[in-house]
Amino acid sequence: MIKVLFVCLGNICRSPLAEGIFNAKIKSLGLDKKIKSDSAGTSDFHIGELPDERTIRCATKNKVPIQHRGRQVHRTDFREFNYIVAMDEQNLKNLNQLKEKTPYQNTNVHLMRNFAAGGTGLPVPDPYYGGEKEFEEVYQILDEALDGFLSHLKGEHSHLFEK
Ligand code: 4NP
């Protein structure tokens, strides 16, 4: 079993959308028994909350189911997850600072868009102060980057992708 954690600031916009899109892709590949994902925020702003209604609207429009309650990333996540994927450099920095306080130094923290062609170093832009257009842009960015991430997983864990 491979476990993936997607992380943003609030865990109500970008990371629950990433989790939803990724889980839908995994399911359509028949890999939902072998790969699982969850999401979390670096902040405690929205613990226990449903995703932002604009996130839910964007997911619904793109036929992606989302089921999540906001939670904050925790030190034990570095033990529980094989991959932790940050949406931007600030998330990455905060995650690496938290990781320093754990014994789980081998868990790699990745930047989401580094998995997309031409996206190296770029953030998944925070849509919180935007509108429907910004959310749709985030959706398209995530959709592409998650395909790249799946190719990466296939390269590292080819046995899981065999029928
Ligand atoms: P997210 O977006 O990190 O993609 O979930 C945000 C959600 C909430 C806030 C900022 C960004 N906030 O400041 O409450």
C-alpha cells in the first residue's frame, strides 16, 4: 500500500481538490486498493471544516467526488505517508521544518508542480482570494501535475501497476 498526503495552507481549497482528483484517477485505474491519498493543511485555520464551497462546486463541475474534513498536518504524518506533496514553496518550507522535529527523516516532501512538464519550482496558486476562474485554473494545473505524479509512481512502483 502506498499512501500519499497532499498539503496546502488551509486544507479547504487546493489539497482537498488534489486528493479528490487523484483518488478519482486511482479508482479509474483500478488501483484504489493499492494507493490511497489524504490531504492536510499546514495551518489550523479550518480544522473540521468541509472544503470551501467553491472547491466543491469546481469538483462537482468536473465530476470529481470530494469527501474531506479539514485537518492540520501532524508529525506522525511523516511516519504514515510514503509521499507528502506540497502545493507551494511556503508549504514545502513549513513541512520540512516540521519534519526536522520528527525521527522520520526519510520521508520525502515534494513540490506538486515539479511532476508536471514545465512546472518545476512553480506553485499551485492559492485561489482563496480568487473566484470560479482561479479555481478552474487550479483544477487544470492539478489534473496535469497529478498525471505526472502517477507516471512517477509507475516508474518507482511498477509492480503495483501490473494487472
Ligand atoms: P488552501 O487555500 O491553502 O488552498 O486551502 C486557503 C484557504 C484558507 C486560507 C488561505 C488559503 N485562509 O487564509 O484562511
